[in-house]
Amino acid sequence: MDSLVDGVLLLALVATSACVVPMYLKLKRLDRAQAEYGAAVAASGLVLTQAGEAVRSFSGEGREILEALSLKIEEARAALADLEASRASLLAARSEPRA
């Protein structure tokens, strides 16, 4: 009877081992995949942070360029107004009768 119980227990141990080994291998693969996924998420977070900084930088630079451009437009308008005034005074001087 002892050998029959020992045989059943040995068979149960072999069956359990046969089920545990593939599960262990799957868990190892899952652990590796999770580590790769974590690294990918960390890398994408870093890239998104850098992209946010780039957008803020572009926004600041764009604002500076817009202000400089606005100043140049105002200067150009003032120069154009001066030219128009000079032109008008020249035309007025030519139109006056000479004495």
C-alpha cells in the first residue's frame, strides 16, 4: 500500500512540476515585457517633457519675434507717413505760382 501511495504522490509531484515550469517561464516573459513597457513609458514621458519645453521655447521666441516685427511695422508706417508728408509738401511747393 505504501508503494501505491508513494507512486500516486510521485505522479502528483511530476504533474505539478509539469504545470509549474511553463507557468514560471510565462511569468519570466511577462516580467521582461513589463520591464520593456516601463522603459518605453519612461522614455515617452521624457520625450513629452522635452516636447513641452520646445513648445514653450517656440512660444516665447514667437512672442519676441512678433513684438520685434510689430515695432518694425510701426517704424515703417512712421517712415511712410514722413515720406507722404514730404511728397505732399513738394507737390504743394510745385503747385504754388512763382513770383
